[in-house]
Amino acid sequence: MNVAIGTTEDRALYEDALRVRRIVFIEEQNVPEEEEIDVFEHESFHLVLYDGEQAIAAGRFRLVDEGVGKAERICVLPAYRGRGVGRMVMEALEQLAKTKGAKKVKLNAQTHAEPFYKKLGYETISGVFMDAGIPHVTMVKSLE
């Protein structure tokens, strides 16, 4: 498996990221497309994990404050879940965050994924809130 990172200028990579996100968020979780594909697409770095030529996982990263990055749209195709793919995506995003000067990464996790992020060192800093009709919590991790 290999990781590729780019921007919306990298059309093929961006389309691969959107394909995975559509399957997971729009088709599987019924998130409205206008909420899934938002105004932050062009200011974000997009990450795609490939198994050979097939895009199997995606995520995006953007700086939101001085020294703070946000990991978003983390998703893995159903057939690849439970194999460490999500961990690979997060490790790659955290490495990217460090190269962009982030000292901390925050994310809004679906509550069912909260234990996964806790295992990776993230700490919950909010109560439960709804986003796209799905319960979430905000989590943070220091990269220092």
C-alpha cells in the first residue's frame, strides 16, 4: 500500500479521494453531498491510500490556527476496515501536519470512532454534538 498527498490541483488524486469519500460518507452514511464537499476543499491537502491502483482510504488536512492542524474526512472503504488502514492514514496525516508546522492536530470524530482515535493518542475535549446528523466529539493530539 502506498500513500499519495496533493491538492485539488492534482485532479486524479483529488478525484480518487472524492470517490472514497462518496462511498463512505454519502452512500454509506447518507451525508448530503453539499455538506461532504465543502468550501475548505481548495485550501486542504488531500491524502489517498492506495492498494495497488485502487484508492481504498482518504483524508484531508488543513491548518486552522497558528500551530494547529485539522484532520478531516478520514474514511476507509468497508472491505479494508480492521486492517490498520485507518492508522496508516492518520500516521501520514500527522507527518504532513508536522511538515506544515502544526504542533497539534484536532479532529471531529464520529462517536463510534472515538476509541480508535484514543488508541492513537487523541484526547476528547468536547461533549457530543451532531454534524450531518451523526454524533461527533472534538479530539486533539499534541505532536510534540
